[in-house]
Amino acid sequence: MSVYKPSVTQEPGTSRRRAALLAGCAATVLLTVTACGGGGGGGGSTGTTKDGFAQAAQDKGALTVWVDATRMAAAKQYQASHPDVKLHIVSYDGDANGSNYLQTKVQLFNRTGKGWPDIVFSSQNNEASWAVQAGFAAPLNKGLIPGATLGGFAKGANDVCTVDGTLYCLRNDLSQAVLWYNAPLLKKFGYKVPTTWEEYQTLGEKVAKEHPGYLVGDAGDTFTPEIYLWASKCGANHITGPKAVSVNTTSEACTKMAKLMDVLIKNKSMSTSGVFSTDFGKNKASKVLLMPGPAWYGGAVFEGTFKTPAKQIAVAPIPQWQGDTSPSTGNVGGGTWLLSKHSAHIKAATDFLKWVTTDNAYQGEKAPGFPAYAPAADNWLKAQSASGYFAGDLTALKDAAPQVWSDWGSGQFSQEAIWAATVKPGLTQGKTIESLLSAWQDSIVKYAQADGYKVSQ
């Protein structure tokens, strides 16, 4: 059985909301745990600047770590392998669905001058966008984490953690988009895996005529733009500064992907039901021929949700536009780890941070998602291949890891929320994605400005 699944908090819709509710403030009886609002060391700085920031007075108290339900296993494993470390573990929602729980609590801790956790996991990639300004996140590339370690992360993996050249968090896992496909079904129909978006559209048109009811993709999820538009290099979400964003959803890169999707939606070879919806699972799961989607689709969607039998699902690179010599893809999810500037246990916190993001004992062998740290990812891929679930090798996952297009950023506003409020209702009403691009842009601008961003169009 494969362990290849996404973070609990990456799963969209009802499943993800339910996971967030169950995880929030849950206690564990297996380890020493503090209350959700309490715990955490540190306080005012001593005035001594080290590793790029003024550090709190250090002590030998317990290290407080906040994790979501999925990362609880990592914290337990660290405690078991480091019995001399005093560890308080707090389970919270991991900021699932952009709950902003962490930000709200940090604001409270800043007012009271106590309570900050030493280490925090978040399911969101945009925490640095507020945590730096709030004085919470410690810089990691000023002495805490060696350059050799940082160099082991996949290209671009920590871009979401970098503000003005300084690194403020470490990426836990990647969610690069690839092309999943049913290998025996594709062979039975006599089709080849498309390598360009043009071939992908042509195949979708063939499927609609020759095998109606079968699917080459899905446009029903709120993270749809992060799969298709991001991969197409649509400049809808280019974060150009800590509080600056460029938004252009009507460029050729956007419109040509929108047109492609509209053709396949119209001929019904692309679904408008989300992959986690009851309708999809009941009526369409067995009809998936191709499915562009993130790295975690293999375990969470095909094996876990659809119950697709072993030796059917394979993976290939996501298609590219013909003539484009710079391969690009999108990203859906992935998590980050932050270390608090207020920590009174910097040495212990740094050791935990390095271990949980790079050590093979967890990331290479037991992590549920594709590790951001490349050496651990290699071992993780070997374990997935050895599981016996997938048809063929998983090289495409490794190849896609450094190809996530860097000009789609991670601002405080949620692109998934914007798409859900603006584009998804239009699709339900029978409108085309192309016709909704301008409305999408207007909505992004409003959301960004509401969060204090300076917007250029």
C-alpha cells in the first residue's frame, strides 16, 4: 500500500474542512502537550544580535512545536529519536483553508509578550507574507541553517519563504503538477501520452468523439487555476514585492489555456465536478483517462479517493506549449516550517527544523508528500516505486520539482477563494472561462488591495 498522500490540509472541499475542524486544538495523550493558546518560550530580546536577529534570552526549557494532524507523526518520531530533548507538541489546524489561526494567535502573543511557539508547521505557502512584518519569523540563511543544507532543496522550493533576499521558512513538501494517466486504458484505446498542450487538446477532442464519457481532465476544483493557468505561465499572481503584485489575466498565456479548457469542457471530456465531490467519485472516477494534477494526486486521489486498482496509474510530464523551450508547471499546496524570533531555545529549534525537513528517517521514508529537500525526495521516490501501486516509474515527479513557474507567487490573498467566488459560479451557469478572465482579474485586484497590496496591471 502506498503512503503517497497529500497533507490533510491540502485536500479541498468537505474533506479538508472536516480535517481542519478535527485537527484544531486537538490534544495528544501520547506526548506532553500544551493548550492551543499557551506554551512557547521566549519574550523580549536581550539586545544581542546573532544569526541576523536580536535573540531572546536562551534557557533549557521545553521546545514548543505546533503541527497539524498529519505532521504529528513527524513530531512523535523526532521525540522518539531524540529522547533527551524536552518537547511540548501542540496540534492545531495548520492554517487549513487559509484559516489564519496562526496569524491571529501571533497577534495576541505580540500584545501579551508571551506564548509564541518555537517551531510551527503551516499548510500554507504564504505565511512569510505576514510573519516577517509581524516580527515572528526568524531569518534562516543568516547563520542558523548552513548554506550547504539550503542548497539541497529543489530549485525554487523556498522562493515562497524568501522576502527581500532573506529566507524565513523552509518548505516541507512540494505539490508540483504533472500528468497522471491510466496506462492500460490509454493503451487499450490506442492513444499516446500527449507532450504538448496542442496534442492534449486534440486527444481530448478524440476522446469526446470516440469514447464519450471518458475524461482527460477536471476543471471543477477551486485550485484549477493553479494547475492549468499557472502551468501556462498566466501572469495572474506575480508577487513583485512584500506588498506588491502584478495581475494580468488576459495575456495570450492566459487566453490560450482558457480557450483549450473551454473546448474540452464543452465536449465534456473535461469535468466541472471537483475530484473530491460525491458526483465525481460515483460517476466519473472510473472514467479518468488523463488528469493533470499535483504530485499528491497519485495517493490521495487515485489510490485513496477513487480506489483505482494497482498497476493502472502512471505519471508523465505535464504538457508544454509547442515551441516553448522553458518547461513550466503549477503547484497545488505543500507546507512550510517557521522558527520564531522569540524562541528561547534556538539551538534545539534549529535542530528540529533541519531534521524535520531534510532527514531521511522522516522525509525520505515516512513523509506523506513529495519532499522539498532533493536528497530525501530521491529516497521517497524509491519507496513509492517499491510500493507496487504505480504503473511505471515516477521520474516525471522529480523532473517537475524544479519546473514550477516562479512568477506565480504566494500572497496573503487566496487564489482558490477568488476562483471559487468569481469563476466557478460562472462555469456552473454555462459561461466560458475565457469570458470570465476579466472578472477574475477584477476580483484578484480587489482581494489584493483589501490585504494592502499595491497592484499593477
